[in-house]
Amino acid sequence: MRNSLKYLDYISYQLKRLSLIQTGIAQSGHPTSCLSAADICTALFFEVMHFDPDNYHELNNDRFILSKGHASALLYAIWHILGKISYEELIQYRSFDSPLEGHPTFRFAYTEAATGSLGIGLSIGVGEAWIAKRESRNFHTYILLGDGEMSEGSNWEAIMRAGELKLSNITAIIDCNQLSQSETSLFERSSYSTLKQGFESFGWHIIEVNGHNIEALINALNNKEISGPKAILAYTEKGHGIPSIANHQGYHGKVFSANLLAEKLDELEKNNPSATDTKLVKSIWQPSLPQQMPKLTLAKNDNNLYEKALQELYQQILQPIATRKAAGIALAIIGSGDKSIACLDADVKNSTYTELFETYFPERFFQCFIAEQNMISIALGLERQGKKPFAATFASFLTRAHDQIRMAAIGNSKIKIIGSHAGVSIGQDGPSQMGLEDIALFAGLPNSIILYPSDGISTYKLFSILNQYQGGIGYMRTTRAETPSLYTKTDSFNLGGSYVLRSSENDQICIVTAGITIFEALKAYEKLINEGISVAVIDAYCLKPIDIRTIIKIAKLSKNKILTIEDHYEAGGIGQLIGVQCSQLNISVYSLFVPSIPRSGSPEKLLSWAKIDYVSIVEKVKEIITKF
């Protein structure tokens, strides 16, 4: 060991003390959850981990993810001791202007992952460990989890994948303090042997240790004889160090008033012999710096070798094609010129056509299987290591990963997500496979964009916009059915743009739509124009930010009437995105959308049933201009 156990005990005491002070001054937080893990973090940061505190973003630093994000005061206490947060900054914990938030976000410069919603951290760690193994890098990833969060299914998705990949560069430390928020944890009830067996069944090596024995923790963490992923079951007390509250239920998220805080600090000091040792106070900790990272040698792709094949793929985009396939082609072509792009799949690569990317760039393709929550968080881990992740699956299955996507947005992630098989137009597979909520899901995220192409050319060009967007999460919605070519190679597309496909001085209503229903709108236009009814048609290919300026301009030239059509439920869809922005204007907005839970059937039958086909559009236009 580099440091004496007495010194490490002193560090642990300081972490506990500072956690109590932060939460006490803030009158908010989870002090007992910090106390249970203080010895674990002491062993990790001050003895085991190789990292440079002065160069946090050095890619070969060992990584630490606080999955139990409610113990954030402990994380901030660590970085105070490491000299990166002043005491004055520390005691602003949980205040509005402080980056030291209640659960860590990237407003705090030394956060590895935005956490707080439990069951997130381990998957992010798997992403970091996976890319490290792929690229023969020598850092180790540590994730601190609470025993309560081990009932989250997303953790078991990560455990299963890490075991199959034999990731020997990842360690999960479970803070087994037995107490969840309202009662004992699930695994404590059935005994921790069940948790141990679960890990072992997926190829993890288990070490059980007293979580308050720093020497035992160091030995467990430094165990180099293990070839696969490692989980340490650290048996701890919630509130450890303060006997009057240790291992007592009812203290989760409970802070102490000024009088009680002084009392608990005094109790903590009396139970720590090294607390007042002046020699230890003057000791200076020195980091164990990361090993020199070898030059990164990725497998090289000979672009000349692929140029012909990629050009042939590009020619397919110019023909009638499903936008899901066009997206797969675009990803492969753009990926050939940007080696930082990585592709993640959830066992649907032959439906989303991400298999094309895998064909040319297998070293940058990550198969996550049917585990969408894990896929999104693995993407975050790849992003933390400098990659540009594109994650693809059916739009309907992204709802399962909504929490992970939401947390990615909170963490200011720039990941790209492709949701295929959107809407009832997929046909006979039925409602479980139809993405009908995805626009609402992504529209509600801060700083997100939503792109919804209609043909091969628009898909390809919008894909470039998706790749270049760095403001937040980017989402592309694609469809299963093959659609005819609508645009040409010379047409240009912009973030926040739209295309006015049909317009005249005599328009009686402005039709706004996107994706597959554009073709229904254009068929309706032809029928209406033959009957002497002129309408405008706009392709709102960018739904967020939506081109409301153009839409309002054309609407004002169309008797102040808008009709939106979408293969999506009403809530959070195109109609509402436009309607809310026209609510203070003298513009009437009418909508056609999927009205209720659909069923299996042909695409044509389903479009007709939902009244978003061209026949229904014609009927609705006539109804509006007649009655209103």
C-alpha cells in the first residue's frame, strides 16, 4: 500500500464529516447513504485508482461512476480533498447557483455520468469498458451501486452483456447496506446469496468484503487474478460512523438540524481515533498516475476498397426505397469518412439496416441485443470516450428506454438515435411494433432535434444534419414501407427547415405533414385540384425545431387554416407541436392522427382506418372549408 491505514482512516473520516456538513447546511440530501460508502471511496480514490486529478479528461484515467447518485455529497467531498473544490464552494451544495447538484450532472466538471435515476451507471460503465477492450486501452472502470438499485432490470442487461464480453476491466462495487428508501432492500430479504448467484451465473467473479475494512477493500479492488468482470459485495452500515443512527431505518434522505448536526459531528469524531491526529492533518496525498497510454491503433479501413460498394449503396438512395434502409446506407457512407462514429444495435440490424455499417466497420459496431435500456446507456459510455454513437432500434421499443434517454438529455449527451418502423404504416405486425409515441418522447427532451424524412434523398441529407448536430440528442424517425423519390440530389435541407411542395395564391388550407403521409397528402392534392379546390402542402421534415415561420406564412395565404396529418398519436405529435405555436394567432389548426390503438392489417387498410389516407384528407379538407 502507498498510504498508511491510519491515514486512509483519516481520509474516510473527513469524507463522512464533509458529507454531513454539506447536507446539514443545505438542509437537503442523503447523509447516511454517503456514510455507508465513504470507506469504499477512500480505498478507491486514495489508494487503488490510477488517475490524474489535474487532468481529469485524460482518456486513460481510471473511471469512477456514482450510480447511486443520491450520495453526491460524498463525491463532492472527495474532490474537495483532492483540491478541486474550495470549502466555500462545497457548502453551497444543492443551492441554485452551485454546480454541486443533488444528483451529479455535468455542471460539475468531475462527473463521469449524470445519475440519480437508479440503474443507469453500470451500463455506462460497460460502454466505457467495452471500448477500452476494443481499443486495447489500459484504464479500469469502477461503478458504485446501491443494493436497492440491483432490482432494476437495466442492471441485469448490463451484467449479462459484460459477462458475455468477459470485460476484465470493469468492477461493480455494491454498497450492501440493507436499507432502501422505505424499507429493507429486495436482496437483503432473500439474502445477498441470491445477488451473488445472479452475478456468477452471468460470468462475473464475486468478492465479498466488509465494506468498512479499508485494507480488505483495497485487497479486493486490487485483485488481479480475475479474468472477467468483477463485482464486490461490500457489506456496510447505512449511517456508519455514528452509532446512534447506523443501520437504523427511517434516515434515508433525512438531514440534521444545526443542533443535531453538531451532535452527530461530535459523535463521528469520538468514534474515529485519527480524527484529531495533527500529523495526519498535515499529510499530503499524492495521486497514482495512469499508465502511459499506448498509441491508439484502430483497424484501418481502406476507403478505396469500399468506395465502389458505397457508391452502389448511394445509387439506391436515388431510387424508391424505405427510409429505414436509406438511413442504414447513410450511416455506412458517413461512417466511412468519420472514424469516431460508432453504431449500436438492439438485435434488429437486418430491419434497421445497421448491418451495412457492421459489414464495413465491424470494429465500430456494438451489438447490444434485445436490451434497449442497456444500449442507450452503453452509447453514453462510448460518448464519454470520444465516440459519436448512433443507436438504432424500432421506434416503439425506444419507449422502454425512455428513462435512459431522459437521463442522457440531462447529461447534455449528443448521442444520435434512429427509430424505425414508425406508425401504423408498418402493417400486419400490429400495435406493439408501431412507433406512435416517439415524436412526443423526443419533443419533450431539452435541446433535442427530430428529423422525419420521406424518401431516400431526404434521409441521406438529413442524416448529415443529424451527424453534425452537437446541441443535444438527435432523433431520426424512419418508416418500413418503400416510398417513391420525392426530391433530387440538388435539393437542400436545413435544421429547422421545411419544404413547400405545393402552393398557390388560391389555397384554401395549408396541409402540413411529414414522412410517409406526405405521399397521401400529395395524392389528396391531385384529387382536390381536379375538383377545383386548391391547397398548399408542406413537408415539415424537421419537427423540432419546427419551421413555424414558413408554416405561418403559408397558412396566412391559405385562409388562416392548417390541417396536420401524421402517422402518430395526437398527444405530442405534429398537430400539437404546431397548434401550440399558433394558439395566439388568428389561425385555425385541424389535425388528422392515429385516433386509438390500431390493429394488424395491410398498410393501406390501416391508413384508411386511422383516416390519414388521401381519401380521408380530401374529406377533411372539404369539411373544413365548408363548415369553417
